[in-house]
Amino acid sequence: MKILVTGGAGFMGSNMIHYLLKTYPDVEVVNFDDLTYAGNLLNVSDIEHDPRYTFVKGNIADAKAVEKVVQGVDLIINYAAETHVDRSILEPEAFIDTNIHGVFHLLEVVRKFNIPRMVQISTDEVFGAVMEGESDEDSKFEPRSPYSASKAAADHLCHSYAVTYGVPVIVTHSVNFYGPYQFPEKLIPLFTMNLLEGKTVPVYGDGMQIREWIFTEDHCRAIDAIAQNGNPGEVYNIGTGFRVPNLEITRKLIEMTGRDDSAIEYVKDRAGHDRRYALNSNKLRTELGWVPQVTFDEGIAQTVEWYKSHKEWIDRCRDGSYKDYYKQQYVDR
Ligand code: DAU
């Protein structure tokens, strides 16, 4: 089976590629990534000589490049996206280009070349803030940031292509991921790195916003189950039910890094900050038999350990030199 993982140099994409190569001896994986700021080839440097793996530099919003790379592919898993809410507030345009136009081009090639399956990774943020109860697959979309609006638009496109053209696309709504290789702009990697380096951590507002968390490996297993046994045209929520305020995550990280509450710096809240997300993932559990296997305590211990033992990765993220890796390994050689 030949699988195209778009955004495979990013956090979730690279975790998925590792998972696929580890789980399936006969798989062929193509990593298609444009290496924007969050694309880091160091994330996949350990498997770059695996004969089952190929890297192709390109953007999903580039129709020609996408047409070329999908030839012979059995499954597309689309992780390529602009994902950081704060950036979408400052500079929304890239979110429209990648998250909407990019998905449009992928859907077009799936249609044109009869690709057997596509999985579109989307987010619980399309449902907006859920002050009580849970969002299920049929809940109303109420995106409140340019990021979540762009993801919601792409989800609508996927639905329309499934209904109108019978394109076999499946959409997933996922909660907050964490684990190794996550770019240090998101809460867990940023706070872990700051704490390890003796710096403070910027908690937005009162820190009582609630997020639901999933360890990356559990998410990979969910995507695998959905890609293999999910129904084309349908939507699956992927969540763990583990929901806590940001301050609780912050205090956990403080404890694990041997710091104290003086490391907390309360800063101005994010504009339009969604107060709470909560996903109902019963459909995935009952129909496809998926259950999370890693508790938060286990996952966060592995994650903090990974950051502690990958100082070079952290330094190269901090000073931007991870960007040179592509040139050194793929252009100059
Ligand atoms: O819910 C799924 C979503 O989770 C994904 O679709 C997004 O791509 C991903 O970025 C993430 O969005 P969040 O905004 O929830 O993630 P982030 O790590 O940026 O923030 C988590 C919470 O922590 C949020 O309530 C904002 C807060 N926060 C974040 C940062 C970066 C802080 O208090 N301080 C910070 O410096």
C-alpha cells in the first residue's frame, strides 16, 4: 500500500509516518511537505534512508505538484495545515491558502485520479466554545478564529465532494494533540521548553480554559482505524474525555521540571479565546473499536522526557537552524 502523508515533516505528520513504518513492514510512504516554518525534516531524519520512505517538497495548494505526487497512491492522509490559532489571528491569509485551497486541490485529485481514500485531519475547534456538554459529529459548526473557520470551510468542501462526486473522503475532528516533535509554539512544548530553560510560561487570561488532550500515538492509531474501516463520506470525532484547565497542565509541567509557581506569568488573553472544548467520540469507539491506550500521566511523562533528551532538536528549533537541514540533505548533496 502506498500512502501519501501530507505535512509529514510537521508534528502529527511525522508521528504518523513513524507509526506507519513501525506498524506495516510492506507500506510505502511518501511525505509531501512544503517545509514552512513548522515543517522540520529533523523530525524524520531517522527514517530518511528507509527504502519504504520518500520525501517530496511541495505545497498542497500547488495543483500541479499535487497531481504529480498522487500518482499510484492508495490513501492520502492530509496533515498539511496552518494550525496555530495565535498566528491565524495575526496573519490569516496563509490559513485560507493552505487549509482551504490546499484541501480543494487534494479533493480535486482524489476525484480526478480515483484515489481510493482520503482522510482529512480536522479539529474540535470547528464547533467553537462548548460551555457544557459535548460536541458530537452532527453538532453545529461555530468557528470563532480564522484558523477554525478555515478548517470548517475545508470540512464543508469535503462533505460536498463526498455528496456530489462520491469522493471517498473521511473527516476527523481531533482534540489537542501532544507528544514528541511538537513545534514549540503550542502550550505543552512551549511551556516544557521554557520551564527546562529556567524561563517563565505565558498563561493566557486566568488559565481556566479547558482543552481535551490526546497523546500522539493514540491519535495515530485512531487515524489508522478510520483509514482502514471508516465509512467514506463520514465524520469521526477523536477524543479521550481527558479535559482539564490549562492551569492544571501548567502546574503538572512545573512539577515535572522541578520548578514552582513563580514560573507562571499571567498575560493578556488570546482574542476570541474559546473557553472550553469537549468532544463526544462514542462513534469511533463503538463502530471502530478504538480506545485511547495512553493515560495523560504516561503520555506527558514520555513527552517531557523526550524534550529533556532532545536538546539539539530544541536548540535548532530555537535558533531556526532546523531550516538548513533540507538544503544540506536534499539540495547540496
Ligand atoms: O483543539 C484542537 C486544536 O488544538 C488544534 O486544532 C490546533 O491546531 C492546535 O493548535 C490546538 O489549538 P489550541 O489553541 O487549543 O492550542 P494551543 O497549544 O495554542 O493552546 C492550548 C491552550 O493553552 C489554549 O487555551 C491557549 C493556551 N495557551 C497557549 C499558548 C501557546 C496559553 O495560555 N499560553 C500560550 O503561550
